[in-house]
Amino acid sequence: MFWGNIIFISPFGVVLSSTFISGSYGKINTMKKIVYIILLLIFFGFILKGCLKQDLGYDEPARFSDARKLDIVEYNFEPSKTRTVNGVDYLVARGEVGKFGGDIVTSTIGEGPKTFNPYTTTDATSEQMASLMYDGLLTTDPYTGEVTGRMAKSFEILPDNTTYIVELRHGLKWSDGVEITADDVVFTFNDIIFAGYGNTSTRDNLYFEGKLPTVEKIDKYTIKFKTPVPFAPFLRNLSLSIAPKHIFKPAVDKGKDYFNSFYSTTTKPSDFVVSGAFKLKEYIPAQRVVFEKNPNYYVIDKEGSILPYLDRWIMLIVGDLNNDILKFEAGETDTTSIPGPMVSRYRELEKNSDYMLYNLGPTTSTSFIVFNMNTRKDKNGKFYVDPKKQAWFNDEKFRSAIDWAIDRDSLVLNVLSGVGQPLYSAESISSIFLNKDVAKGHGQDIEYAKQLLKEAGFKLKNGVLYDKNDIRVEFELSTNAGHTQREATGVSIKEDLAKLGIKVNFKPIEFNTLVNRMTNTLDYEAAIMALTGNPLEPHSGYNVWHSNGALHLFNQRSDNDIKSTDKVLPFEKELDRIFDEAKIQTDVQKRKELYNKYQEIVAKNNPVIYLYSPVNIAAVRKKFKNIYPTPLGGVTHNIEEIYIDN
């Protein structure tokens, strides 16, 4: 996934931090729990090491409203429980009992959502908004990282490790009053996901040797999932939003083209039928999106009152990071992420302010520069990329030279103001599967970069780089306009590559336009972008690293090419093998070895050149209570529990 204006690539379709709320625990055998706890200890230990520099005063883990340091054991939250009232299996919130009423106002950068359909989203803005309205069977506990129930009351993995039994909470209702049953679940998987409707990322990640899992109804509230082979990441796929069959089936019956426009940004808010905490109330393009509470929500507080406490969630569409900060400083928004250059200032202002800062540690974002290595032709017989530039981008030594020429330390210092660290690995710094040897990286070395170019046949004449055919090396570098950090990154990279004699035409463009070029029309040369995966599960990157993945950005295939293995590079085939093997490998250490190897391959071949990892600093108004930010869940993961106490 991505934050703000970054592509959302969750392998599980709709896993977003705002939906990371825990529910009742399922049944997992003791050995698996032990292994998982060990992994979690490693994970959180690593996060605590990734805190801010001492000169900024953030060498400690995240603070909370009572000045406690972030320490998982200090929450003392028991797993969420189920309470049955009048035949309804409610999920009981873990926070303190609050007050009803009021709004929370947040912001989103860019042009706003492209859709409200949870199955057609490809960007984080659309995904976040869809996820507010639709819950999944399971979710990730934001405090522990464990898989836990959401719409599901319980789940069980049978001894064959391929069969999963999931029981829905009884008595749940869609916002229109229709009961939520196993029919909705089976329809969602069989008729939408497995049938290839909308964004196919989740379906693609679930294939094994051409086979998909099976889904069948056992009774009104019980569903059986069966995978072809033991599938390590399968449970997290069950966080996918469940659709109301009585609403979505007519759209499915009209075909994929109609479905792709279903629940679009032009749909009347009154037409939405949802299961989540909030429902669309108003959308004004380029201005705001307003959500109102779902009166049929299935989460209650400890006194039995139906949540959420807040009446509305308002998201302002602010265009860029500068406007985002200005809106917060003017009191128009209630929470924001603080860019590195402003952290010191905000920390000083915090002493006499109405907000509090929280350090969530290194983000799961992986910022990078990627070259379009596609050597195919479109349906009209035209190359997606100029053939002479194809040759450069496909030269391993050319890409390696770019890698060595980039001054990551300077980027961290000047772009992030030191609030972050250099990134060299395809896994985020917070990942429990991070290859620490790869993560060590290397410093900038212009002379070595020049040597690599020389070995590849490039020539430097009067400070200008030419290829072996005496063509000047020049290409266009894009990023999303309005994202000041990426724009500053582009300027810095342009200056670094000028030292090699390379002319970079840096051109920020509108985010949705850039995403369309990178994933659909494939007519881009190079781009600065970022992806956000799952720090607990590298399989989240399957759609990026598998050669036929929908977000295999550096060598993206068009729909016409997707079944062809033509022009798949040797290192891509090796990545395919690794990811296909890792997803069915249940031995944790063997999975670790496989994912170590994939990171080594990426670092050696540089199809994606990683840059830096920011530290996530959030500011939240003090009037909001039940605020428990976590590295996994962010600030509003428990939105239904958050309330205002003036």
C-alpha cells in the first residue's frame, strides 16, 4: 500500500492501517504461536531501534497522551472479546468508554479518490476511503501484529494446513438492514475476486500452479476455505473487504466494464450499502469527502453502546504537503504527518499547543527510483519506451552506476532533515524479514559509477555522457506533483547524475496521471515513487516482484502480454521462483532464507533503486481521546473508539 499519493499495492487487496482493529482470536496451534511471538519480538525490537536522532529529541519510542513511551506491554489490552446481545455477536472495543458526537477532520494529498469501489482501487486515497465503508473477515491486530477476527467471530486452521474454517458473527447487518451471511462471503471471493473483477492483485497473489483456493458455504454463518497446498500468508488475505451480494451481484452480472465504473465517485451517497464504521455522505471533487457513522455497525463499547462515537469523518482534499501543513496550523484539520524539515519546529511549538506529537518509528514506505525496462510493443506495434533508452535501462551496469551515484546520506539530511535513514533493500526497515547485510548498503562513489559506465561502453566527452552509438544519455524522470519530498528528491538525483554527464529532465506530474502511465499505458521512462508493504509478510510484494504482477513496474506487462513469458529476464525468473516457493513454505527460517535471497537479487540487479525511509511523526489534537498510535496501525486504526473530550 502507499500513504497519501502513493500506489496502494497491498497483496491482500484492502489492508489499510485505519482498518487494523483486533477482534476475537481464532484457533492456531501452539507451535505456530511460539514461532509467531518470536517473530513479533524481533519485529518490535527492530522498530524501537529505528527511532529518531537524539538531536531532535526523538531517540525514544512513540509517546502517548500521558507521556508514556511506546512499549507494547504497557497497553495491557486483552484480545477483543465478543458479546452476544439479542442474537447479535458484537465485537467489544478495548478503549475506555467515551462520549458521542463531533467530527474528526483529516486530509488527503492530491486530487482525491478515483473510486469508492473497494475492489477497483489502485491508490491509497481510494483504498482508505473504501476501507472505511467495508470490513473484512479478519484483520491485523495493531498492537501485536497477530491475525485476529473482525467480521469473523472465530477461525480455525485444520491439521492439513490447507483448510480454514471461518465463522461469521451472527446477526450482523449491512447499513440497509439486510443480514450479512456466508452467501456474501462466498460471492465476494468466487464472483468478484477469483473471477478477476476490478484490481486483480489479491487473486494473482493466491495462484499456485494455476490453481486458486476454493470457497464454500457450510451453513448460514460458516465458510470453508481450502488452498491447493499449505499457503503461509493465506490468513492475511482474509482481511479483504466483503461485499453485499444483493448490491454487487447486479453489477457483476453486467460485466467487468460496468463493474469497473460501479460505486464510482459519481455514485449518489445514498446508494452505498456498507458494513464498516462509516458510510459516504458527501463528495465534492477537489474539496472534501464526508463520511457519516453507520448506525448498524457491530462494534460496541464496554457499556454496550454501538460505536463509532464520532458522527462524521471529514477528509479535506488539499493538493500538496504544504497545504496539508497549512490546514493543520490553521486549525482546519485535526491530525497530520509532520515532514522531517518541520519536526524540530513542531516539537518546540508543541509545548504551548493544542496538539501532541507521536513518533511511530520508521515507516513501511520504500521510496525508490525505477526505470522502465519494458522492451515490448503496444498493440499498434509501437515500443513503450524509446529503443535506445531501452538499451540503457536494461544494462545492469548502467543501473548499478545510477545506484552508486545517488547520495542517500544527502537525501536523508536535506530532504528528510535527518528524520529517516538511507534505504538499500526491497524490504522496509521495519520488516521482520529485512536482510541486514543488504540493508547496510554503500555510500556514494561517483568514480566507481563512472567506471561501471565505461565498462558498459558509455563514453564521457567534455562532461557529457554518450552511449556506444554516440547518443547523448538523457531521460525524463517523473514523480507526483505536490509531494514536496519527492520533488526535492528529484532535484537532488538530477544533480547527482549530472556528475556522470547524464541529463535528467525532471518533470513532476499529477499523481493519477503518473500511476496510469506506470501501470496502464506504460509510457514513462523513469519515476520516483514509493510502495508500502506489510512488515510482517513479504508476500505483500508478490504483485511487484513476480514477473506477471500487476505492479511489476520496471518491466510491466500489458494485459495482452500477461500470459507470455517472452522477454522475462533471468533475474525475474529467479524472483518468480523464490516468491512461488516462499508462499507455500511453512518453515519460518526457510522463508527467511528465501526472502533474504530475493533482497540480494534486487540489490545486485537494481531494477528498483531504493533511496530512503522516513520516520513517521504524527500530530493529533489533544481533544481526541482513545488515541493509541502504533507502527502497524498508525493514528486512526481504532477510529470507532476515538472520541472528543473538550
